[in-house]
Amino acid sequence: MEKVEWGWVIFGKPRQFGQWQKVWHKLGSGVQIINNKKGDYFGISGSNQNFEFSGYIELLDAMSTAGPYIIANDTWFKTHNSVLWNRLLRVFLRKKQHHNCIYGDIRTEESCFSEKPSPYLSSWIFYIPNRDCVIRFRRCLEMAIKDAKLANFSSEYVAYVEDWLRPKNRMYGWHINSHEKEVMERKRLSIYIEHALNVRLINEGFELVSLGYNQKRLYRTLRLMDRLQTRLYAWGLYPFT
């Protein structure tokens, strides 16, 4: 199995982190942790300037091996099924991966705007094959943050994002129904950065590939479990952190 250097962006130490370490202790070549929670001394203190995205940049700068790398945020412990993701990733790492691809949790949706390609990779986890790809990925991420802050978007795309943030159907959209302006603005910017990053990666010449490309049945099951867990978390019935 290919050994991978892990990078985590967290906001305070997740309760399940110790269990994750037990699974990956012998399977990884190192672990880097950026902790965006001020005053929490687990891991390296992050700037939290651009949420997990600035954390990813700080992670990539801290990586000490030649790769490959997995970077992820702590939604792994909240809205994703860690047992199935562990299983999928262990099989994934047994296969030789292409060097001009970025792998992740892929999304294919009918609504497609120039600001939001389809398919695209969700920004909670990425597999980056080598150091050269890390340098290019980092550059794309920096540009995506700038793109998102300019917010020079079509009215149709803006309306799509607003509908997702405040869905009328409880089975759709963001899993947190917040009336706090700061919370909504943060999530809105995060969506813009996620989509802009995918646009930049495609323009950079990367192919975006599912981590489950060779485990399609397991990946379909995993996606169903993740969606169910996200809804339960939204309704306060799955409060794991």
C-alpha cells in the first residue's frame, strides 16, 4: 500500500481523532495539523484568515515528504462516514494513481454555471499525488480565494447559492439553518472558493477524479450514508465532533 502524508485542518481537536490515528498510524508517512481554533494548542495554530482554505495553504507549506498527500478538514468526523471512508481510502492507496489528477469526493449536478463546473470536487478532502501537483494546487487555491472575494458572478449563480444556503426543503441544501449574518457570509464565501478552486484546477490542466473511481459500489453506498448522516447532523440527531 502506498504511504501517504496526511494534512488536517480542524477547529479544536475532534473527539474521534485518536481513533483515526489508530487506523492510520502505520499506513501514513506523517501527519500535519492546522488548528484554526484560537488558544487551542493541538497541532499548529492556523490563521483562519480564509477558514479551511487558508488552512490548506498552511498545510501544504508544512508538508515534509515528496508525496502523495491527503488533505482534509474536520467534517470527516461530523458529516462523513469515517468507517467507510477509511475502507475506501485503504483500497484506493493500493492502486497507482495518475500524476496529473486531483482526486476527491466528486459531485455531478445538472445545474451548471461557468462559476461552478460539473463535475467538481467537494472541498473537504483532496488526494494530491506529488510535490509538483502540490505547488500547482496551492497556486490554484490562492487564485481561487481572490476570485471568490471579487464576487464577479452571474445573477443566476448567486441565486443558486442563496437557494442552497436557505433551502425550502429540509432534505436539500446546507445542513445548518443559521440566522447569524457572519455564519452565512462565511459559508457563502466558502462555497464561492470551493467552486472557484475547481474552475482553476481544470484551467490548470488537472483532471478531477473520484476517490471511488475503482470502487463504484462502495462509493455509491458511502455517498448515501454521508447524505443521511448530514441530514441527521442538521436535525441534531448525530452530534458527533
